[in-house]
Amino acid sequence: MGTAEEVFAVVRTIPRGTVLSYGQVADLLTSVSLSARMVGQIMAHAPDDVPWQRVVARDGTLVIAKRDPIMAARQKQLLEAEGVTFDPIGRVNMDRHGWHTATGMGSLFDEI
């Protein structure tokens, strides 16, 4: 499995209504060490079957807004359709919607 496909495989396991940060995705990779920024660069080329909207900045910011406000609006719309809530300045409520299984409260692959 190539690096990009491994990133996409991790993202495909994120349950509806939850999110991971780019750094958390990087931490879950087993065959390669990547930075959060590198994960973001790979995610910019995600195929249609990858729920790209479920990856956000560690503080819940939709960082895609820096390069494409229209895509940020689409990301927010997709997340809201999954029940994800946002704070008054547009960040995902990470305490409520962060996928804690991926950060030590069980195995990532318990959900599969």
C-alpha cells in the first residue's frame, strides 16, 4: 500500500459524525512517518470514496478555507449533515466530535 492510500485507508475508518485532526491521521499511519501538513497535502487529492470532510485542524478549524472558501462551506455542510456541531467562530466542537477511539481509547480498527 502506498503512502497516500494508507492515509486514505485511515480516513475511511473515521465514523460519521466524528472527526480527526491531520496530525492524528499522521499518528495512526504505520508504514510511514508524516507531518500533519503532509497529510493535508495528500488529502487535497482524496478520491471520491474518502470522507475528506472528517479531517480538520487540531483546534477544529476548517483549514481548507485558507485556499478555497467554497470548499470550506461544503465541508461544513457535509459535517453538519452528519450531526457535527460548530462553535460561534466556525470550529468543530472537538470535545464532542473528536474521534477518541483513535487517540487511545481502543483500537482504530475496532470500528470496522
